[in-house]
Amino acid sequence: MKHAQPAPADIAGLTVLVRAVLDCSNKDGLAGLLSGLADCNARVVVMSAIGAPGGEFNPTLSLKRFVSPLAQATGKSVHFVPDCVGAVAEIGVGMAPFGDLVLLENLAFHKGETSGDRTFAIRLSVLGDIYLDATEDMLDDVSASVSVLPSLMPGLAGVPVSRQPQKEV
């Protein structure tokens, strides 16, 4: 199903789910993208998966360690949510102000992410209004957040980068 693609100016007051890669050296532009979205008065929810925890929580793979680097690189407040689906995620995302970033816990802590489960993708989709894939070169990825979620939500046309990143995430 093809969804209408809102322009960056149309995202004020909306929640944008951004699928990003946080654990690689190719972060050029990510901080600028995230801060640009927040500058448009969107609530920006960052989702990522690192490691292969087999659907189990592993504290060494928690994304919480990225809160400070994201805040420094973007100049925005970053709110960490200790899950990526369910009531904890829904409340955590809903409490964050527009113009701020929300970092969800590691998607890979749920088996549905790595198996490309549609139900898991639906659970992610309730967290936002618009989807933006900032993963680059993950076209063959079968994870739910990359291969299924885009078919469930409208995408964002264009990249509203209001300023270039000054620091790496």
C-alpha cells in the first residue's frame, strides 16, 4: 500500500519514527537529520538494533549508552525509553515533548524484529505518524523495522536537515 508522503514542513506536531544505525562509523548526516526533524517541531523517535541477542535482553547491548552522544551531536534533549513496544514504549514516547528526541531500547531484544514479524511491526507503528528509514544500504534486511514497517506507515519525502552535524554521534 502506497501512502502519501508529507513534506518536511508538514511534520510539526507529528511523531516521526526514524530507523537508524547507531553502532557504525558512517554517521555523517544522522545528527543533522535528527536535529532537523526536531527543529520542524516533530517528536523524533530513534529506533536501532545492535548485536544478536536472540530476542533476549542483554545489558551490554542496551542503546542507553547512545543517549549522551546523541544529545551532544544534535543539541537536543534525548529521552531514553527502556523498551521499544508495548505500554512502556507508548507512554515513554507520548511523554516526550515535540522538538525532542526519543531513543527506544534495542529492537533486537525482541525476536519479532529479526524475524520480520508483521505483528511486531504493527506494534512499532502505533508509536508514530510517519516513518523514515535512515539505515542506508540495508535493502536486503528482513528485520521488521526495515522490511515491514515502511509498508504500514506513510514515509517522509525529503530530508529536512536544518544544519549540518558538528559532532559525530
